[in-house]
Amino acid sequence: MTKNLTHLQRLEAEAIHIFREVAATFSNPVMLYSIGKDSSVMLHLAMKAFYPAKPPFPFLHVDSTFKFREMITFRDSEAERLGFDLLVHSNQEGIEQGISPFVHGSNTHTHIMKTVALRQALDKYGFDAAFGGARRDEEKSRAKERIFSFRNAQHSWDPKNQRPEMWKIYNTRVAKGESIRVFPISNWTELDVWQYIMLEDIPIVPLYFAAERPVVERDGMLIMRDDERMKLLPGEVLQDRMVRFRTLGCYPLTGAVESDAATLPEIVSEMLVARTSERQGRMIDKDEAGSMEKKKREGYF
Amino acid sequence: MSKLAQVEVTHAASAAEEISAYMSEQEKKSLLRFLTCGSVDDGKSTLIGRLLYDTKLIFEDQLAALTNDSRKHGTNGEDIDLALLVDGLEAEREQGITIDVAYRFFSTPKRKFIVADTPGHEQYTRNMATGASTADLAIVLVDARQGILRQTRRHSYIASLLGIRNIVLAVNKIDLVDYSQDVFDRIVADYQAFASNLGFNTMQAIPLSARFGDNVIGPSANLAWYKGPALLQHLENVPLDSADSARPLRFPVQFVNRPNLDFRGFAGTIASGTIAPGDEVVVAKSGKSSRVKRIVTWDGDLEVAHEGQAVTIVLEDEIEVSRGNMLVAPEARPEVADQFAAHLVWFAEHALIPGRSYILRTETDQVTATVTDLKYRVDINSFAEVAAKSLDLNEVGVCNISTQEPIAFDPYKSNRSTGSFILIDRLTNATVGAGMIDFALRRASNVHWQALDVDKASRAAQKDQKPAVLWFTGLSGSGKSTVANLVEKRLSSIGKHTYILDGDNVRHGLNRDLGFTEEDRVENIRRVGEVAKLMVDAGLIVLVSFISPFITERRMVRELLGDGEFLEVFVDTPFEECARRDPKGLYAKALRGDIKNFTGVDSPYEPPENPELHLKTVGRTAEELASEVERLLVEHGVIFNYDQSSWSI
């Protein structure tokens, strides 16, 4: 317990420690860069951890081909600004089969274009550690996960048999083919993330700020029509509404919230009175009970 | 600017001000990390669910999911089951138990909290220890109807062992004993009777009902006789240890940052003390000293850095420092030793065996280590010291540990960061134990090696050979001794100096006190390994013929010896063939059950993964096999200057 450090400074120091631990003990780490606000925070922390050097690992974006266009623009400008090594991987077989959330549903799309694509990329490059921006406050099964989370050679998680994680001593040992997923911001809450973004002036995708956007009401969610692949169903009307996103993923699967919060302080103040959790905007979590745990066991992040 | 626009600007500005005021308030809050522990069904998860629910931290969608889940898995009939908020794994919800630790976050106007909800089942003790290792306070729950149970004692002991100094004894389900003060008083007295020796600084007992919320976030009319604080008030007000800036500097080096030839910085997190440019620091393991030139961070160089900060230190001088070493205060240095005493909690199904080699990991260092002496096991019920030969799953013991290289450390009670370690299994990479160092053993510094004038090289040169160990491993009756004997005869005939260590013969003398349990087999191999090492030092070619069933022990011997001195020969004869040959009639007895722990029958044999020589014996003569061993010796330069013609005996 340190009287001199604030809550956020402590969280920051913990995350930097974890980044360095991975760089020091793994031979081929990678950071999963999903372009969202948590990834922005992770990127910022990685830059801090290795300063004055650059992060000694590449940043991998698994592109499902259904990301918001603004995300891709932002990704490329960040890679340019900070000069990190960006790898982009998409599941080519999935593209050839024309996998789409509109045709095949959220489950199939997520499995093929995200989970399988991620496994392909990890196998292709032989990464032995992969950073992710997951937080324990996001979801029940995440709350159970270690900071250094072991994956067998099939990339699957065995939640009933996790390695004990004592103090700040992390067991980073893996056999060939096995890997570890590392979550440096495990102990951050959504509020911590926003406060940190504000305090450190970290760039984020503009979709997080409220603006007039073309949305359709579908399955109880407000879906933004980001390109013409989204066809309107009978009875659906495209309308411009003042919305923003609390979380970013594939645009057909990510619900917007109605909001006027166009600045960071407004977002934080909106958060403070929020009555729903951020993952509510994610379709994949709702398909079935325990759905996140199931996906994680299959290798999803 | 229009009037409307002006109003909007003012509005935005005040929102920003409000938020920045709010944030600076947040910044001032202290953080308390605590865990809930105790026996199964004492209501740990329900209590955390209640805290989150009553402090309004459950979102609407989570509540909807909870209502749904409660109907499916709930144990409270029509009511919502708050435990389902924290039991996040499917297996947990199905079985209604907690398997692994869950971390939850909440805050009140006074403090921020990180809660670790830990499992009550004895088999998941390691997950409870995981939660406890980073906590400042433990809430020990007791079911008012059950009183103090075995797990109450175990968890209190482990919490104490891991350095937790603040305890809340939560006597839960008080509603089920009619809010009885007598029951409460009796349980508190029982608890104090055994916990008074556990070194807790604060111990607050609170009667409560997690299910109905009595005494959780506020006082309860049902418990008017209780005058103390409700749980949440206590958690908000319990004093925390603040960083003691008087503690000496400990800076474990995580890695060396060298982006270019002009910059060499040591990255790490300050484990204790403070550091500033100009300070003299000492490298713990070498004793070399230098001064701090800069403290580098992305946000600019620092004037001073404190405990808990992750920074990069640049020194004035180019001195050798690498990961695993520490920069420390010159006037108060840590211990640097290769032998120490420690408390150990065992996490693995496979027992801890003294003599077996493990990987020991501290925050940044990693070495090979063995438990040289298990002094005693701690009985969880009586806290008595019990003699033990091994530690089983979830047991706690006190032992001496010997490491291959010295490590830098402090006693755990003076520094949790630099006094802790974990043990890792070398084959599976599983974390098998956690240790807290008590003190360094001085023996290491007092028993110096006797430097001798005639050394291994001169003794070997005299014999015109390179000393080595030929290690024959395989099942009983596989032909190890037959082949070893033949090889020795041939070596002797060409003037080489040899010795055979045979399993059976050694057990008649040196190892007559050992049986055939796993512990004894490990010790058997350790002794033979040490003897073989002395013989190699004497310049001999040593032929060891031992079943030696475990990979770990064979690897331990390999590491005892120098590079290229250990040649593993796997004498590979199938079990059926060995049992058919049965030269000593042992298989017949073992299969009848007359001999216990017989390798291949009721004790495992782990074949070598990469032996120097793999001898498949079926269909081949002993002479052919011996010739293969000789070729191995030539390839490894063990024998040379020989006359080719003398080979075909």
C-alpha cells in the first residue's frame, strides 16, 4: 500500500510491470489490437512500459471485415503516429465462403471470423504470448480469469484448472505450441479506463462520442448502417439519431446508445449514472448463458 | 455567438468542472483489497453479491440475467440468488459452489474496493491462496449454525501465513439462529481461542445475514444487541498499512532496456523504499556499487520514485546487472544465499518430494532448486508441527531449500515482494507450490569448497581418458547390468579405468536404509548421482546400472555433472519381455502382489525423452548392444588413443 500513488497510478504501474514481464520472459509475444478504447489504453501503456525503446513486439489486428470503417482509419493513423509494427490478419477461407453476420448469424460469424481467425494468426506466427485488453469487471467468466492465462496447444482455456497466481510472481513457462494470454488491465473498471483516457489525453475512435449517425432498430438494438452490406428488412427505417458506442466491434453486432455525450467529461458523467453494463451492447454475450466462457474455452479472447 | 450557443458552452464547461472535481475526489480515495473465505456454504458469494447489490453496483441487464439464472440454478426458491452474480463459471452455477477466485470491484464515497471471492472447498485451497496473496484484509465467514469448521481454521492460518493482518469474523446466517447473541458470543470465543496466535492486528467480529442484508451495509433492528459497526462501515474505516518510506530500497530488475548504444536502463517496479538521482545503490548479488544518474519514464525524468512505481533506472557506471538481480540500499542489503528456510504451501496432486528438483521463481529471478530437508508439516487443526516425509496437496510445511545459484531476498515478514517465491514442475510447468522465506541458512557461507591442487583434469589425463557417467536406465530385467558388465570388461581390456555402480549392490550398503516408496527412490538416485560425480572427479568412467524410473531425477543427475559428462543409455525392453525373462523371479512376485511399488507393475516408469543412446534389445545380442555403447563413447570423446584391433573381443 503506497500513500504516494493514486488509484490510477497503481493500476498503471501494475500494467507496466506485466508488459515488461512478458517482454523479458517470452520469445515471441504479440499484442492483440482491437482498436477499441481498451486497446487504446493498452497501446498507451505499452509505449510507456518500454520508453525510450518501442514496444518489442508487434500489434495484431484480427480483421473480421465487418469493423466500422472509422476504426480502420483510426488504426492506420495510430500505427503511423506511434510507429508500431502492425500485423493484420483475416480468415481468407471465411472471406471466400462469404461469411457474414447478416447471413450466418452472430455466432457463426464470430466463431469463423474472430475465434478461428485468431487461432490461425497465432499459429501462423507461432506467438507464445498474446496481450489482450479484457477486464475482470466486464463479464462473469472474465472475473475468474488469471492475469497470465494459460492456453494449451489447441488455444483452449481450462477454467477449472488454472495455475495459481501468487503475488506478482507470474509463471510464464510454456511448452512448445502452448501459449499464455496476458491481461494487463484485468483490475481496471470501465470507469478507470475512461478516467485514464481523460487524464492521459489518449486518442480514441470518434465513434465513442455522440454524433448523428444512421441507425436501424433491430432485435432491440440500435445498429449503425456502416456500409451497403447491411440490407434493410421489411418495416425497418433508417434514421439519423444522436448516438454513441460504449464498446466497439463488428458494426452489425454492436449496439449504439442514444446519447448527447460528445466530450470525455460528458461520457464519464454519463457512465456514472449508467444503469446497464457495457457488454449489453454486444450480441455475442446474449446468445446463451455462459456464452462468453464457452467462447473463451474455444480460444476467443 | 448566439445566446443559445453561449448557454451550451457554459453548460459544457460546468460539466467538465464537475467531472474534474469528481475525479480529484476519486483520486484521493484509498484502495482496500480484501477476500472472503471460510467453509463451503458459509455464504461467501452471497455476501459479495449482497454488497454489490446494496451499493447499487448491479446493472439492469446483469439483474435481468440474475433473475433468469436464479430460476434455473438458484437455491433460494423464488428469491433471486445473489451468489450467482459472482459464481461466473458454468460448472460453478450448475453445482452451486465456487471453484475459482472471482475478482469484483466496487466503491463507496470513502474507498475503492477489490474483492476476491475465494472457494471454500479444501481441494481448491490454492485458489483461496491466490486471492489471499494480494489482499490486505480477509473476511472469514462462519455459518452461525455450524460454528468454527476445519476450513475456518485452514483459511485463517493461510491468511496469516500470507501476511494478512486484518481479519473480519463474519458470523453469517444469524437469521437462522434467531439473531441469537449467545450463539454469536460462543463462536467469537471459539475463534479467538485459536486465532489469537495468528498475529492479526485487527479482528472485528460481526453478526450478519448476507441473504437478508442485516448488518451488511447498515445496522439492523434484528441485531440491536450488537453495538459494533456494520460490515461496510468497518471496511471503509479499517486503517491500512501505508507505505513505509523508511524501508530500505529494493528494486528487482525485470529487464534491461537497450534501444541503442547510448542508453542502458534497468526497468522494474520498486518493491520498497524510495530512489532519487544521486543516490548510491548496490547490485545485490555482486556487491558492486554505482550512483543513480536518471529515473526515466515516458512522462519525463523523475526527481524521486517511490514504492510501487514502475520506472527505468540509469546508473552512472557501466556495471553488470541483469534480470533477477536487485538494486538495493548500500546500508541495508538483502540476503544473498543459496540455502534458506521457508514456509511452503503445496498446490499439486503430486506430492512434494525432498531431493527432487523444481524451478524456483521469485518476482524476477529463476533458478533450479531442491527441498533438502522437510522439517515438519503443520497440522491445520491444531497448528502442531508434525514430522513428514512429503507434502500432499493443500498441505503446509517448513523446509530448507537449496538453489543452484544464490538468489537475493528478504524475509517474507519484512517484505512480501522480495520474500516470496513459487515452485514450478519442470516437466508440466505447473505451479506446484508457493513459499515464504523465513531466513538464510549460514551453512552455505561457512562450508567452503576445499581447493585442491590435483584436479579432475590432471587425474583424467593420467588415465588417458575423459571421465564420464554412462547411465543405464530401464525396467528390471531389461539387460542393463548385462550390457554394462560387458562394456566394462572391454574398457578394462583396453586399459581404461572404470567402475560399476549397480542398483542391487548399492542397496546392500550405501542405501540399505532406503525402501521403494517414491520419496526413497528419489533419495536413492540422489545419493548415487553424488557418488558418480565424485568418481568422475577421480577421473573414472562410471557405469551406473539403475532402474531410475523418473525423468526428473535423471535430469537432476545430469545437472550435477558437467557438460558432456552424463550419457544416458535407455535399455529398452518391453515389459512383457522383462516379465518373461524374470531373472530374479521378481515379476512373478510383484504380479502376485507380494512386492509393492514395483516399477512397471504398480509404480510408473518414465522413459527418457532424448537419451544419448536408445538401445532396443529385442532380437539383439548383448555383444551387439555393447558395441553400440562403445561407439557412443568414441563419439563423445570419452575414449581415444585406442588400438582398433583390440575391439573385437
